[in-house]
Amino acid sequence: MTYSYYHRLSRKQQKIYRASDALAVVKIEQLIELKVLTEALKLQLPTGQVDIVEKCSQALVNALCEQLRFPSAKINVLERRPHNNYGELHGLYEPVERARPRAKIYVWMRTAKRQQVVAFKTYLRTLIHEFCHHLDFEYYKLADSFHTQGFFQRESSIVKQLIG
């Protein structure tokens, strides 16, 4: 299945899209450590302490990358989600570039309007969503990271393995 924007992509981009769409599952072999790190994140998120949540998030992403054998991204946890008329930004991925030798993942931990700490599953899904962009570039070596059905299946497959 292709999303409506597929037909607006160049042929090169469509090829990348199809390659991404074909990758549905990320199989993680050693889940015990990852589940422990996920549980630590779950316990720390409600505290609202950015530095601790950032360390837990970084440890989880580091362990995922280590297991899959590719370089990790730098995690930045920020307080309040930015928003505009279109909604709130939950996360952001910045790939490796010349001026930035390490990819960055930004995740916001509080809602924009009420400034409440987000629910754990929402936070985890956002973190893994941004991680999947990193996975596309660094592990699968895709030249772009599109929101394909395969992308969302990869995201779900990782989340399900982490929290059951």
C-alpha cells in the first residue's frame, strides 16, 4: 500500500519509498536488557526530570543500536512541545551531515498547552518513531526516511517487543 504523497515523489524517491515499505519487522534478539531499560524509562518519566529521562532514553537507544550494530544517535529530551495551528511536535530527527557527525533525536516530554508529562506509551512510541528514522539512514542505508506503511510496522514491531 502506498500513501497519497507517493505519486508526487521522484522516481528515485519512489524507489526508496518501496524499499522502506518492504521492511516491516525489526527482530531484536536479546530483549532482557532492553526491557529493563524500557521499564526504567517508564518509572522515571512521571518524575518530569529531563536529565534523568534523557539518560534513560539515551541508554535505551544506545542498547538498540549496539544490538543491531550501528552507531547511536544523540538523544535530547526537551520540556514543552512546540505547537502551532497544525498541532504539537512530538519528536524530531536530524540525520548525520558534514557539520553534524552524529545524528540527533529530539523528544518532548510535556504537552504544549497543559505542560503535563506525556503518557509513557506516547513518549516511548515517539522515541522509537524517531529511532526508526535513524534506523532507516544508518542501518538500512536508505537515502531518505519516508513515513511508509513499512516504517510504521517497524515502529510497532519494536514497541511491541519492548513492552509486550
